[in-house]
Amino acid sequence: MKRFSLLTLVATLLLAAVLAAVLAGCGGNQGSSGNGSGSAGTNGSTGADSASKKASYQKASPQKAQQMMAESTDFIILDVRTESEYLEKHLIGATLLPVDEVASRAPGELPDKDQLIFVYCRSGGRSASAAQTLVGLGYTNVYDLGGINSWPYETTSG
């Protein structure tokens, strides 16, 4: 009987830890000011091994992203949601690249690995995953905007 109780306790704790990790990833860090994850991590680094260990993307608040977009003309906005979500509402100028296609399509469609790339989804989970995939592919200037649900500026549909 005690063995069953210990096993149940361990299984419950493990399940709770996994659930907490999943929920933390899905919510994103939408309140971030853009300083959260550090830089792209490849400045001064040439080895793929060191880039994959230290490379990361940055979080950018809608305000910070708007400021960066106003200061640059050379950037890409990636919507990593589904096509139907994109057609319903998306950021002006966004390109659709569903999260499950990022690894296979990004190298061909995004040839400049140093280009400024903004990534967003609905609430932040898929954009974080896509941003991490891009960094893993060697992209160095990736910003996760989180979700369109918290984007206070103009959007479009179609």
C-alpha cells in the first residue's frame, strides 16, 4: 500500500512539473520590455557549436517593436500561426510562415541570417518555439513579439 502511495505521489509531482512547464511556455512573456532573453548571441562567434549553446532570441514589447520598425526599413514580420488565423487578422506587412514549417522553409525564404526578424503568434507559445528554431538555424537578429492578442496597434485581415 505504501509503495502505491509513493508511486502516485511521484507521478503526480512529475505531472504537475510538466504541466507548469507547458503553461509557462504557452503564455510567453508578454510583459517583457525586450531585455528578457539576451542578445542573438552570435556576435563575435563563428562556431556553430558555440552559437547553438549561447544563441537566443530577444523578447520585444509591442512598443519596443514599433520603435524598432520605425527606425529600420529592413525587417521581416513573421506570423507563425495557421493560414486561417492569418486571414482572420494579422500585423500589417506580416508574412505567414506556420510554426511547423519554419525549420524547412526558413532557409530558402529567409536567406539573410542577420536580418531583423520579428516573430508573433496568437498568445506567445508558438512564436517562442519558432524564434528558438530560427536561432537554431543560425539567425542572429530574432525578436519574439509574443501574441497578436496583446498587439495594441493596427492590424489587417485577408
